[in-house]
Amino acid sequence: MPLRASLQEFVDFSIINSQAVRFAVGAVNVLTGNFAYFDNAREAIEPEHVMASGALPPALPMIKIGTDYYWDGGIVSNTPLQHLLDQDDRINTLVFQVDLLTSISNCTAPSPAPTVFSPICCAISVEPPTSCRSCASS
């Protein structure tokens, strides 16, 4: 697969798997429909994990990991923050949720409203701010 070869050439998976920085991607198990997280704190990350997290049907094929097949995690959860929030490491974390498909009319950003960054609706620490209707309704 050309994507697998490109990932092997340009991504140093030994650095990802050294756990110097936390790395996690998500995908959906095609058979069960359940979301799966591939996290370098629990398993070695391989090109297939990255490929599965971006395998958006029908444009890209499902990816086999072990005995199961996976598609892009966005099929089940476009912004899978629950995995991050469920971690026990209790580190101070600032997460930006970027929704490129939300129109600016859904956000009530303070003036002056951003132009280039209009899709960036909110930053989430524990609860979404009430200033972003699309985030608050999630």
C-alpha cells in the first residue's frame, strides 16, 4: 500500500513508541461498530493504526489490525474527547476542538469575531464553554 510505505518512510514509529509524548488515534471496528483507541501508553503504534484512523469510507478501504478490520473513528465520534477525559494521569490539559464543517453562524464568538479561525469554536478543559452553541449542545 502506498500510504503504508509513506508512513514507514516519513514517520519514526520508534519515537512515537518511546512514549516521550502521548499518542492515541481512534478507529471503528467494522464488525462491532465499537470505537477503539490505539494508544502508545498501552500498545505499540504501527502504520496500520494511523491508516485505520483515517480510513474514511467509501474513499479508503478498511484496515486490518490483528484479526479485525477498522474504519475512520469519525464514523462514530467526530471528536472523541472521551478517551482523553478518561485518562488517569490528571495532567493540566488544554484541548482545542476544531470543527471544520461548522459554519460561523453556529458560534457566538466574542467581538471581534475571528476570520481565518472561524471554525475553531471552543477550547475544552472539562466542560465546553457556553459561548459556543455547537459545542455546548454536543
